[in-house]
Amino acid sequence: MTTEGVEADLQPAILLVDDDSFMLDLQTRMLRDLGFRNVVAAGNGRQALERLAAGGRAPDIIVCDLNMPGMDGIEFLKTMSAHAFEGSVILLSSEGVRIMNTVQKLLSGGRLVVLGALEKPAPSEALRALMQRWKPVATSRLARPEQLPLAPEEVSEAIRADRLLLHYQPKVDLRTGALVGFEALVRIDHPRHGIVFPDRFVDVAERSGSIGRLTRWVLHAAVGQLARWNAEGLAAHVAVNVSMEDLCAPDFASGAARTVRDAGASPTAVTLEVTESRAMSASMAPLETLVRLRLARFRLSIDDFGTGHSSLAQLRDLPFTELKIDRGFVHGAHSNQIIRPMLEGSIGLAKRLGMTAVAEGVETVEDLDLLRDSECDFAQGYLVGRPMAAAALPAWRKEWELRREALFAS
Ligand code: C2E
Ligand code: CA
Ligand code: CA
């Protein structure tokens, strides 16, 4: 086999679907010019499905027009998704960004990956940029062997047996890049599954009544770590996640204050990030607890702001000191005409309410630069540092001091 042949095998197989034959030719040529050699074209959804039914290599990437007579792009992609298609999709349309965003959401429930959406005709550069996001299925889905939630008994047992551990993710000041603190993120060290992430057990704990014990464990461990940092001369804050369920317990505030005092730390260095993962019955209990926590000088953050139940109503009714903008409004905002104004608006809102604005999910230099321009206060995300064991923090701090200079030079 020639070298070229091998390369061609490693290249993604691309299927272009568009009813406009002029467009189809134009975009096929464009893709070939970009160096993609496995490109096939179909004039509509039906034709594409027939081709696929006839066998041959399944496409890795489908570039699909939305507006087509007969079977439209949405129906075609939903059919693909229903047939367990796991490849990637680029949407093409002249319908404008709002529609494209909605369609992207509509399709994100299945296993196919939407790489992005472009207005027709898609400029070559933009097409190439989206193509670069493609990863072969085998590596893009490093499927953890078990993805299912843990059983309630496994969660209680982990808490009882002290098989929990914390990782810490740094938060930095956006004016200077200086370290301001860490968010504590809990994991279970499971006898069979290894390290299990919170998306597999926090919800379970909330539903099965063990969240109170989980949160107490986390707070105790996190303020213990805070006291050790203080002893080492590091004046960092620590943030701990608490659920709305926790706030319904009448003794939560007094218990938390005691835990911090016993560790020899100060509540002013502790931020409680409040998330409400599902609707709560209207009750005054969380409000009462939050007021007590403020009176005890804890800092209170509204987590995942902009999603689910973290809404303007909560901001109006509850005494938060920090607004933590969900990563869905942060990463990629610089190039998205819809989420960018939402990000900037949220930062402005925080400022006008006298709150600290924190952005999570900062992954790229573009994300960081936009936040600095928008005068957001603090940033957290993979660009700065991943969550890590406390033992790894000194090495991260050294490394950050070097990178920080370059990132915050201007
Ligand atoms: P969260 O509070 O929004 O925490 C941030 C999550 O985003 C963490 O996932 C973190 O690893 C991830 N992350 C950080 N930087 C980036 C980034 O740049 N890009 C992306 N895509 N993700 C980033 P993790 O540790 O899996 O935690 C997931 C969620 O579990 C947390 O979301 C939080 O709601 C919950 N959780 C974690 N620890 C606790 C806890 O001790 N108690 C409670 N009640 N919930 C917790
Ligand atoms: Ca959080
Ligand atoms: Ca969050």
C-alpha cells in the first residue's frame, strides 16, 4: 500500500448531504481542497440512508444541510441517531445562528457529536476549524467501563468507610493571575471501580438521604486542608459545594460554623457553592439557613448560574456574595453571538449587585482574554489547572507562576 493510501484510511470518511446541487459541488470541492479525500455526497436524506444501507464504510463526519424537501436534516440526523450512529455532525444552513443553536441542542441528546454549525455557504476556514475538532470515536469516547450511578448502599458505605477523597481546583484573580483559592471536589475511591466522579453519586446521595453526611465529610476535610495551608503561610480560600437539601437541615449553619472553628480556620475564608440540581418544594428553610451562614460570615456562591434552577429569582431572594457563571456560558463565548452577551450580562449583573463574578470552565486563552476584557473577577478551569490532589498543588503553583506571566503579560 502507498503512504497516501494509508493516510487516506486514517482520514475521516465524510458524508455531505444537501439538496442544492450547486452547494453540494462547491462544498465537496472545498473539502477536497482542504485535503479531505474520503468525501461522498448525497442529494437528500433518503439518498444518504440508502447509500448507508447498501453497506461500505460508515461516515465519521456528516456535513448536513437542515432545510431539504422530503426528509429534512433534523429527521435524517434523528434517524441516524436512532440507528446508533456515533460519528460527528456539522450543520449547514442559512437559517441563522439561533435556529442552529436550537437544533444543536435537539441533537445533543443522542450519541452523535455535533461539532458545530455554519451558515451556508460555509467558508473554507470555518469548515476546516470545525473539522479539526473531530476525534475518532475510539479516542473521543474513552468510555469508562462503568458510567452508571452507584447504588445508594455503595454511597453510604463509601462515606461510612471513609473512602472519600478531595481534589482541589485553583481559582485565580483575573487582573493579575494571582491564586485566590481552591474549590474542593469530592471523589469516591471505590473498591472495584477505582476513582468515581461525583456525577455518579452526588445525585444518588441527594435522593437517598446521605447528602448531609457527605457534605459534612467534605466540609470537615476541606477546612482541615485550609488550616494546613494557613499554617504553611498560604492565605487561600476554599470553596465547598453544598446542596439545597443540606440547607433544609435546621442545624446546618451551626454545625458548619463549629466545624470551621474546630479546625482553627475562619468562615470568611470558606465559600459555600450552592447548587440546586432539581426543583425543591417551596420552603423557607434554605433561606433561613443561608441567612444564618451569612451572619456567621461564610461566603455564599450561586453555582452554575444561568442553568436549571440557578436563576434570577434565586438571586433576588437569597443572600449570595458570589455569582459563579456556568461553564456553558464561558467556554467558547468569544465566538458565539448568543452566549457572549449572556456572559457579559451576567458579569455586569454581579457587579451591580455588589457580588464577586467567577467564571468556571475557562479552557482556552480566548476564554481568558474575554473574561479579562469583561472585568470578571475570578477564573477557574482547565487552562489554569485541573482538579488535583493536595499533594500536587506545590508543583502546580510553581508551574503556574511561569505560565501566568505569559498569560497576563498584556
Ligand atoms: P461544579 O461545582 O460545577 O464543579 C466543576 C466541575 O467542572 C468539576 O467536575 C470540574 O472537574 C469540572 N471542570 C473544571 N474545569 C473545567 C473546564 O475547564 N472545562 C470543563 N469542561 N470542566 C471543568 P467534577 O469534579 O466531576 O464535579 C462535578 C459536579 O459534582 C460539580 O460541578 C458539583 O456540582 C458536584 N460536586 C463535586 N463535589 C461535590 C461535593 O463535595 N458536594 C456536592 N454536593 N456536590 C459536589
Ligand atoms: Ca461548584
Ligand atoms: Ca459549577
